[in-house]
Amino acid sequence: MTKAINTTELNKFKDSFHKTTKHDVIERAVTKNGIFATSENYKSIAKMDPTFSIDIDTGKVSNQKQSGRCWMFAALNTMRHDLRDRFSLPDDFELSQNFTFFWDKLEKANYFYENILTTAELPTTDRKVAWLLQTPQQDGGQWDMIVSIIEKYGVVPKSVMPETFSSSASREFNATLNLKLRKDATRLRELVQAGESAERIAETKEKMLDEVYRLASYSFGTPPETFDFEYRDKDKNYHIERDLTPKTFLEKYVGWNLNDYVSIINAPTTDKPYNHIYTVEMLGNVVDGREVRHLNVDMDMFRKLAIKQLESGESIWFGCDVGQESDRQKGIMDTELYKKEELLDIDLSMSKAERLEYGESLMTHAMVLTGVDLVEGQPTKWKVENSWGPKVGTKGFFVMSDDWMEEFCYQIVINKKFLPAELQAVLDEKATVLAPWDPMGSLA
């Protein structure tokens, strides 16, 4: 074949198409219904029955609406599951995602400013600077990032700081804040390049953060400093505790040692040997906060750890590429859901490592594992609590096949007590630093 497509080749393509078995039938079906609907596999839907041998009752699902806070919802959901059981709270009890959202936005702005100052001598064409300016901040995040927010600011019940327009639909806020951050970046870089004093730069940054705080307060409301926790338990008994702070509520009611939880990933690429710790340059939200750290393990260990924690009755924060081979409305994630290759007679197979290396897949969404179906000790499908409200899936819960987990799940958060001794031994090792654009730095 020549470099350009010519008439001879076009005629060959046409002849090849017309020789394809039932090409006219397939053309009619796909032009009418699209590729996904035409290739949908009924057998996959039938086998994804939402029944599980291990099934943790977690109450009603939450709804992140038109925001990218899935990582935040998933983390707070794992905590509320525990609170609900220990304090007999109503099924619809939630921790305030708006509260943590406010502080995350302020901290991400400061984190961006510090990265801009660190790279101020580099040209804007430098890949790191271009990476920073491409998306100064966004809604997404990682497990260690929500831990940094919670450890610094605490948590509150949703009733204390409920949703606002901008927390539930964050596009306008993000556009406004990113405009401001890019504008501020020009000023901070100018100050550094002009040789201005550290004091002058710090004063300028403080004024910028004052404006970010104002923007966040207008959009999300001002976070409470003290509040009363008032509720009726499932037995209709009335409870009230007065003058709590977000930190005292965290200590008294949540009571988790967040240092017990570690991020486990499965990234089967040659640049990331298993059983080692990885971090990502310029990935975070709180300056001097918790470092994002991932322990990379093979998929067999990944599954074993998830099963152990579910067997103990504890739900699991996890990250995946939710848009791959899934049906949002039906709440099904299965590698056999769409038979596109059979329909189109095209080989679309790629390994998990190839998808990561060539930009076909990365973590896009965080949810919660709340169950698994074990057949003769082996997982066949997993129960997933999403944060897209009750109108999708089975009242908001999804079913994920084990094959889908193998191919498109990248991260779980596990209590380190479930790790074997040889993996616990590497938790404190110095992390290998990955580039800012590494797929393991993607935000859910």
C-alpha cells in the first residue's frame, strides 16, 4: 500500500466489504441502533444476576450528580457504612461531600500555585509546565488525597453542610477557578523570573488564596466550625451531641486510623515491577500532606486481598475504567457484554498492559466493593455500590464480572492487616517516582 489511499485500494476495500457475510444485514442493524446496542450479548446480561455469596448491607446509594467527586463519595461511603452499623443510623445517612469538596478546592489551588512556583524558571512549552496548565485543578482525586483532607479538616454529617448548586453541578465553578489559576500562574511566574523576594511572592500567593476561599464560599457555603449532631436511630431513639467540631466528630464517630489503609494497584507494565511502592510526581492536593503511594501487586493477590476484606464485613474503595464494556442503565460491567469483534469481524483485543501503555485505558471512576460471589472459593462476580443515584443498575448497585475486574480494575484500598508479611515489609520503602502523566496518576 502507498502512503496515501488511492482509487485502486478503495475499490479493494469496497469489494472486501461486499464479500463479508451478511454485510447488508449488519449495516442495517448498526446504522439503526449503533455498535453497542447491536452487539449487546443477552447471555452476559442473564449471568450478571445481582446475587452474591458475600453481600454487605450498606443502606441506600448516594448521588454525586453532575460532579466528578466519585473518589470522595466512595471514601466517605466506606466510612458511613461503618458509622451506620455502629450507631444504628438511618439507611440514608451520609457524610457531607460538600464539606470535603470545599477544602479540596482550596488545597488544590495552593498545590497548583506551589507547583507553578517550583517550575517558574521553565518555559511554558516544557512538558511539566504544560501539564500543570492543561488542567490546573479538577474534581477528581485519589484515596491518599481524600485522606489528606480528612486528616487536616475532619468530616461532618451531610445535614450540617448539605449540597449546593455548584457542588452538585461543578462545571461552572471549575471553569471559573481554572481561569483564575491560569491567570495567577502568569503573575507568579513573572515574580519569580523578575527575581522578586520570597516575602513578596508569599504575600501575592496569600491574596490569591483569599480570593479562592471567597469563590469557594460563594459556591459551596462556608464550612461549619462547630455543630450539633442530631438524629434518630433505627429504633426511633433520639440522640443529640452539641458543639462538635469536624475533627472531634471524626475522632469520636468515625474513629478510623487512616494510616491503616493502603492503596493496592495492578499495573502489569514492564516499568512497574510487582511488590514495590510507586508515587507520581506533582500528584496531590495538600502541600505537606499525605504522599500518594501505590503498592503494585499481581492480579491474584489483588483479588485475595479484596476477598479477605469483604469476608471481614468491610467494604472497599476501588478505582476502575468504568466506561469500558459496561452498561450504565443496566448496571453491568462484563467483558462479554458487547460482542463487537464478532459483529464487525475486527480484532480489537489488547492486553491490560497494552491498554495502559497506549492510552486506551486508565482509572476514570471510583466506587465501592460491597460483595462478591464465590463459587468453590473462586470469585465469579462482584457487587458494586456506585454513586450515580438509585435510578441506574439495581437501585444504584452494579454487578461486575471477575473477568472485567481482571481487565479494567486498577486500584483497591485495603487495611494493611490483611497483607501478607512480605508485602507489609515493603510498605515503608522509598517510592519509585513516576512521571506526572503516568496512567497510575490518573484521577478518579
